[in-house]
Amino acid sequence: MTKDVVLDHVSIRFGSYTAVDNAHLSIQGGEFFSFLGPSGCGKTTLLRCISGFVQPTEGRVLIGGQDMRNVGPNKRPTALIFQNLALFPLLSVAENIAFPLEVRGVSRKNRRRRADELLEMIALPGTGDKKVHELSGGQRQRVAIARALAADPDILLLDEPLSALDLKLRQHMRTELRAIQQRVGLTFIYITHDQGEALTMSDRVAVMNAGVIEQVGDPKTIYNRPRTPFVASFVGETNRIPGEVVSQHGTTVTLSTPVGPLAGQSGGGRDHAPGAACQLFIRPEQLVVAGDGASPNRFAADCTAEEFEGSVQTLHLKAAGLPLRLCRMNAGNVAVAGPGAGALTLSFDPEAAIVLPYGTEADAAA
Ligand SMILES: Nc1ncnc2c1ncn2[C@@H]1O[C@H](COP(=O)(O)OP(=O)(O)OP(=O)(O)O)[C@@H](O)[C@H]1O
Ligand SMILES: [Mg+2]
């Protein structure tokens, strides 16, 4: 069965410190929902609140329509998977998976049958008699998921479960986790500070900063239509061009900037007054080296360095003193630009740029 989760104006305070500030959203049954944000923004605290280990200071958590106020962690239809998996090294894989059933007094035969079913589910059939140390990191991760599923939860809560794995395995496990979620059809609530994980696996993502949920949306909306400077700068790479509002027509805002007049879309549907200080955010892959045509948003830039990574070429540019990056796929014609090639004309589609007021941004290192 799948159950929805409602966070109804949830705030969590430790003394005078607010770890989660007025979280208000619904997670649908069967959804893969991620909370994405930098270290310390309150992700684990929120997950512990859903699982019942932390109480909201204000607001309510509802699961399947039921208020969880006086429902303890072991009475909730949730299972939590931690970053450190806590598998039992001396037990076999099957015994690890069936452990929650042993606690419930399920017979040995039925435990083994369920463990074998779950091993099929996580694509590790026939490994039940192996010891945990005979498995790879990614395989152990899947066993931890199977063990959480053995308790028949309606909702699986995953706290950065891939962070201990190396990059290649992490990327592989993204596909695996998504496939497991679709096979079991449960609600997965996943927390991570890795935007790649959140974007590739989730139906929807909530981006958190300093306890506040800044935006909730599907991955494409989060990436293409950020509503705040934090979301624009935390999720993916971006260029910023400062400017002053000249005019707004519908959602299209024209700014006067150091590189000339530029147009973009108003982020979050805000109305901007003429003269207001704003920033235009444009992704490196949306900047193009313009031909002679009358493309919009044209301006001059010099190339200061080039990074050639085979499939992708990145140009480091300066336009009116502003550092910019342009990124493009190698289509076999990479000789177009590089340092010393002289002034280039750049352009971008006004639909691809977002205009936002100034506000908190993500650290470059995050
Ligand atoms: N029991 C507690 N008592 C006091 N402060 C706490 C407690 N638990 C968490 N905090 C504080 O709340 C903030 C959020 O912590 P949390 O563990 O939720 O962050 P996080 O987003 O999961 O970070 P990370 O990505 O590093 O795991 C931190 O500043 C932390 O120090
Ligand atoms: Mg955490």
C-alpha cells in the first residue's frame, strides 16, 4: 500500500535555533520525493520528524491522513535507511534481510521465502547464503534496502544512502534505486545534498536552505525555472549578470547591464519595478557563440581559457569585466573559439534566462 505524507506548517526548534522553518507540503503516495540542500540545512531533522524520532515544535505530520502526534517511531508505517547501513556482519545476506521478520516471530521457512523474494526484487537472486563482507558496496546498499522493505513499510525514508559509495557506483545506484522504487510502488522520501541524485531519481524535489523550503517542483522546473537566487545557484552551474530593470512585459523583463540590454523571464512570476536592482541567471549550456543573424541578447566577450573534455568544451569568458562560462557539446567543429581568438559575439534565448532580485545564494563550494 502507498500512503501520502503531509507536512502541515512544521517547524522544529532546538532551543532558540530553528532547524526547520514552516515546512508545508504534501508528498503523494507512490511518489519518489527528494529533499535537496547543503549540509546543515535541516534535511535529517525533517526526515527524523517524519519517522517519529523528533517532534515538531509547531505544526503536524500526517501519514495516510492520520495525525502522527502521539504515534511512536515503531508504530509508524515508515522505515528509515541511514547513511551507515548497520548490516550485521556475522549474519548471512538472507538473515540480514529477514531480521525485521524474526523480531516479529515469523517462521524460519517464511522468513527465507520473503528474503528470497526481496533478493529477486533488488536483482541479487541466489546470494542469500553469502556473508555481508562478500558483497560489494553497492550490493550491500541494496541488501539494506531489502531489509527495510522486509518490514513492509508504506513509506521508505532514505538519508543520503549513497554517500559512502564511490562516484561510479553512486551513479549506477541512482538507476537501481529508481527501478526498485518503481517495482515496489512505495513512497520513497530521499534526502541528499547531491543535485545529480535528486534530479535523476525524483518525481519532485524540495530545495532547502537554512531550514526553509525554497521551492518544490519536478526536476525540470527546479533546474529551468528557479524561483530564488539560492535555487538558481545551488542546483547546477549558472552565470550571473547584474542589472537594473528597464521594463517588464508579461513575464519578460528587460535589464540594463554592463554588457548592454538583456531580456529574460521573471523568476517566480514576480513583478519588477523599473530601476530595481536584479540579476540575470543564464546556464553555461544556454549561452551560444552567435552567428551573423539577428539573434536576441547579443553581446561581446573575450575567451580567456578553454577546457576541452572530449564530449564537452567549456569556454571561460570575460564580458565587460564579468566572468562567464559557456559550455557546449563537441559536434566535431571545436576550432571555433579558444583563447586569443579575439572578440566573440555571444547570445542566448530570453526564454532560457531567469531574472531574480538579489538574495541569499549558494556557496560556490557547496
Ligand atoms: N538534537 C539536536 N540538538 C541541537 N541541534 C541540532 C540537533 N539535531 C540537529 N541540530 C542542528 O540542526 C541543524 C540541521 O541539522 P540536520 O542534521 O538536519 O542537517 P542536514 O541537512 O541533515 O545536514 P547534513 O547534510 O550535514 O547531514 C544543524 O545546524 C544541527 O546542528
Ligand atoms: Mg543529514
